[in-house]
Amino acid sequence: MSVQTTDGSRAGFAFWAISAVLFLWGVMGSLIYVAYFVETPQEFALTAETAANRAGYADYVANIPAWAIAVGVIAAAARLLGGVALLLRRAWALPLYVTSLVFFLAALFRGFVLADAGRVMSDGHIAIEAVFVGLNLFAIGFACYGKTRGILR
């Protein structure tokens, strides 16, 4: 399946597949925040952390200030909306992914620098945070590519 763009290029299978994956990544990231609001810190830690770190991580989660939660929610919402924008072939995917990255980096700064979250997170959990930064950078590049190729309008 391909869709003709204004400059004659096509949004082919790769565009749609990558857009779908980025959308699903946005959905999963949003579900993390839904879980944050419906689970206790202990339940949240049970799914997010290794046995050795669960108690410390639950304490960390229980003490995240409201402003930091809001920063994370904005990052997740912008990421999800960026995925929607890609599927709709809209150029506003780019500023949404940039917004997501800025807010996610602010959340990481708060977590790792201000709250020393690294001491209660497993190496795997920290790696996932790094993968999220990498995926966000990829999404920005992908949206840029789509915009310059005329796929996103």
C-alpha cells in the first residue's frame, strides 16, 4: 500500500510499518502512566523492577512530586500524538516528538540527577530509559524525513 505525495514520492510499506511501530510505542508509554495512576507504588514496582530493587523503587515512585508526574505525562501524550500524526501523515508529528523528547529529558534529569533514581533501578530499567531516548531521536529524524519528502503535510 502506498500513497502519492505532493512531490511524487510515495508513502510506502516502510513508512506505514515504522509509523505503526512508533504509534504502538506511544500507546505503551501512555499505558505506563495509566498504570502509575491505578496501581499502588508497590504494584507498579513489581512490574517495573527486579526483585532486588522493588522496595527502593516503590519508595522512589511513591515520592515523585506532582510536577514531575505532569512532565512525564506530557512527554507520553506528545509521543502518542506524534504517532497519531504520523498515521494521519501530518507534519505536526515533528514538533510533537521534539516536545516529547524535551519533556522526557526533563523527567530523566529529575529522576537521575535530582532524585538519584539510578540507585534503585536495575541496569535493564536504565537501559530501557536510554532506548526511549534513542527511539525518540529516531522518531524526530523519521518525522523530519517524512516532512522533507512531502509524505507529511
